[in-house]
Amino acid sequence: MTDGTRFIQVVAAVITDARGRVLLSRRKEDSDLAGLWEFPGGKIEPGESPERALIRELREEIGIEAVVGDKLIKVPQRYPSKRLTLDVRHVPEFAGNARGQEGQALMWVDPGKLTQYSMPNADQPVVAALTQPSSYAITSEMPEPFDAISIERWIVRVQQLVEKGHRRIQLRSPKVPAAIFGAAVAALLERVVGEDVEFLVNRDVALAQELGLGVHLNAAQLHQLDTLPSLFEESPVAASCHNHADLERAQALGCDFVVLSPVKETRSHSDATPIGWEGFSSLRENVALPIYALGGLSILDLDDARECGAQGIAAIRSFGDAY
């Protein structure tokens, strides 16, 4: 690293037991970030592969012989005195009984309760990767002339996204008059009663509050707000980010997740300069938020996205919502 900051490569494990619980380890009082909970693992030594390092670290730290499974996410993170990448792997099988070999506390935690444990910044995106959707579908523009037929076509397209398995969807159609769009969203909600889907309304805070939905803020709104509206304590708040200042503001406000764009060239924003995966990773290391990559991407880019610390992919056309 050119800035002289210490750089460390770390590998960690998502270890699950027969009940689906995940193992956390608590950092000792004499260590950096003392008292925080983290996914077990440790530093990768020079010349050591991540898989070998993880097997060694888990043997030394918690006394198990691990079977290393699939990659989950690789999180770049900057701390005041160091920069690191946290390479996280699934460990679906292991031999032995997990015990803190160095006096550290261990805890088996239900995945739904992981957010209740205070963790280092690098570990927080791992929790999101385990518990939140890897896709964020964004609806395309409602076709003119914005009549009953247009509304029906738009609703059907959103229903198709739900049928395809998308569980986090941004309802967006900026050219449609507010009253018409509000009626369309209300009609949609009547069609999808009982579906386990998280809907967020693009920019319209009042409509989101009226219908009890989440809201997706644009970058300008991020910098205009001093606090998030209190009615969103139970509903998700997301935001569109394009640079470091946007990300820092979103984290300071307490947004639940963000979208960072554009990663690649897009037809809809052909004048915007793509940040590429290197740029995405560089911006990602400054915050602990779940971040979706957006811009010229499809679900086929998910592996690349996770290698750069992304929660997943956000898209409009590539998820099939286009007329």
C-alpha cells in the first residue's frame, strides 16, 4: 500500500452447527478491538493459501479440524492503524469440540440474532451477506400514457420479479405523476399480500410512510437530511451513493444499506465515469454498510462483486424488468 499503512490479509470462517447456528468468537481484553465479537480466523502467513491458513487458525484458536467450503465474501476495510482484507469462507463440517484455546469466549448464535452482537467493521458486511438478499431489483419506468393499462403492465412486471425470487425491490418510476404512482404501488401491495418481500419506494418519503414501506433516498436527499424520519425505525432506508462523501453520510445517518454506482458503463447514465471493481473496493473499505454494486451488471457478476466486498448486485434491465 502506497500510504504506508500496515496491510493485513485475514481469513475467517462462518462455522455452522447441526442446528444452523453460527459460531462467534470474542476478542480478548488485551487485543485490538477488545470485547467485540467476530467470525473465527486469523492472519494469512506469507506463502500460505487462505484455505490452509483457515484450517491452521481454527485448529490453533478453537481446537477443531475444519472442512473449508465455499467463499462467502471478501471485505476490504480501513482502520485507523491498518488496512485489511477479510476473506470469509463457509465451514459446513468440522471435527472436534469448539473451545477457546486462548481463553477467548465462544458463542453459537442463531443467524437472525447476529446483528445483536457488536462486531468490528469488517465483520458487519459478513452478517449482511449471510442474512440479507444478494439481489436488489429496481423497477423500470411505467410505460406511457400512465393509464389503467400502463399501471397493470407495471404491476405484472413487479409480480414477475417476486416470482423470480427477488426479495428486496425498489419501486421506481420517476416520470409518473405522484398520485398515479401512489395508486399503482397501493394496488401492487394488494396483489402480493403474504409474500416475504421488502419493498422500498424511490425518493417519495411521504408515500413510503403512508404505505408502511421502506424508502430509497437519492444522493441529494442524503446530504439534505439531518436525521432519518422517525417513522422509518421499523422500515428499511437505503440510498444511492457515488463517492466517499455519499457513503460516509449514509453511514452517519444510519441507512440500512446503499447502492454504489456506476461500476460499469450503462445506457441510462452514459455520461457517468465507471468506477470499476478496483474503485468499488477502494470506496467500500471506508464504511461498514452493506453495499450493492450497480451499473451495467447482472447476477453473473455476483462473484466479482463479493470479491470486492459487495452485498450483491442491483439492477433494472438484467433482472428482466424492462418493456
